[in-house]
Amino acid sequence: MKSVLAKLATDFLSTIVFLVVYLVTDNVLLATGVAIAGAIAQAIRARVRGEALGFMTWASLALAIVLGGATLLTNDPRFVLAKPAIAHFAIGAIMLKRGWMLRYMPARVTEVIPEYVTLAGYAWALLMFALGAGTIAIASTGDIKLWATYVTVVAAGAKIAAFAIQYVVIRFVITNRLRAAARA
């Protein structure tokens, strides 16, 4: 779990940097410039260390440069605020692949209820699309404090709640299925 969180933090580093610098300085242009520089430095550091850059890192770098550049050129923060939405849409699209979640589940789950895991994978895709749409809606207002609340509290909270619900439901279904099999 720790390595997954570290990977996510790496993939969304420029968004995190933007948010922190903005909250400290209340300056959108400075936060955008620092986020772009941070994304470029992150890619350079990985290349110097000989680390392979994953798709999400390249995508994050490209989005930081393109959307951050548009923000700097137009002085309109809505461009950079849309970046997390694009990531949510991309992740949601990947999650539409049938059975993508099976490899993340314990063997017992994949043996007993693979159809529920597939449904859960589609539910996660739907959640990602909903969060992306919400991010776009909030970003279009240009209210950075509202956006910051949404991406840190609402989006993160929705994912934590979805994970907890998924855990409880899968545990409940497996227990019932195994009890029914034992009785039969």
C-alpha cells in the first residue's frame, strides 16, 4: 500500500506542488510556474537515475507543460485546474477493460467471486468519470479554493469511501458464497 501511495504522489506531484505553492502564496502564476518546473525536474531526475518513466509520468509532464503554459499565457487558472480531470478520464478509460481489477485481488476473491470484481472495476471507472466531470465543473468556475477543496477532500474522500464500500461488499459476498457452498 505504501508503494502505491508513493507512486500516486509521484504521478500527481505537479498538481500537489501547484496546490501547496498556491495555498502558501495565493499566486496562481507562481504556483503554475513552480509546478511546471517541478514536473520537468522530476522527469530529468528520473532519467539521470536511469529510471524508466511510466505513461502516467509522461502524461502528467505533458499536461503540466501544456495546461500550465496555457494558464501562464492567458492568466486563466482554469487550464491548469483541469489537469486532474484529464487524469481521472484517462484512468477511467483504462478501468473499462474487463477484469482489470482481478490482478489486484487476493486469490480467494478471484476464485470465489470474479464476476463481482469485474462489476467493481466498472464501478471504479464510473467513479473516475464522475470525479473528472466534477473537476471540470469546479475548474470552470475558476475558484481555486473551491477546486482545492474538491480535489483534496471530495475526490480523495470519494475514493476512500468507494474502497471501504468495496471491501465490505466483497467480504460480505465471499462469506455468504462460502457458507452456501459449505451447506451444499
